[in-house]
Amino acid sequence: MKTMPAKTRPFDPATYLDNEEGIAAYLNEVLLSNDPGFIADALGVVARAALGMATVARDAGLSRGGLYWTLGQDGSLELCSNSDPKAYLA
């Protein structure tokens, strides 16, 4: 007898990040991974959850599509040591 595969829906953590404490806890766990792709993806998740990608893209001077690409797991997120990270967390 054949078994049917389970039907699942894609998981989007952004739907659960509805307060600052949840966002902080999520980012803390992600940063512990030291995985640049995971960190970039998590920043995108937080951007979607907190502000919306259109707002973040406009403020960053990027197109919405460019921001999705940059903050995706295969994106090219580059963190510069000479920038002030607090400026992005305000």
C-alpha cells in the first residue's frame, strides 16, 4: 500500500515576529550560527516583519527586488567593519 506524502505549507518566520522581544530573540539565535547566508536571510525576514521590504528598500536606496536578492540566503550581504551597525537598528 502506498503512503501519501504529507501536505505542508511553506514556513515564514516573519508571521511570528510581531514584537521587539521576539525579533531580538530570533536575531540572537541566528547570529550564533555564524552562517552568513542564514544571517542575511534572517535580516530579510525581520525587514519584512517589522517595516516591510518596500520601506527598507526605499530607505536603503535599493529596488525592492535588489533588497530581496541581497537579503536572501544566496545574496551578497557584506557587512563593513567601518560602518556603525547601530544606525541600522534604530
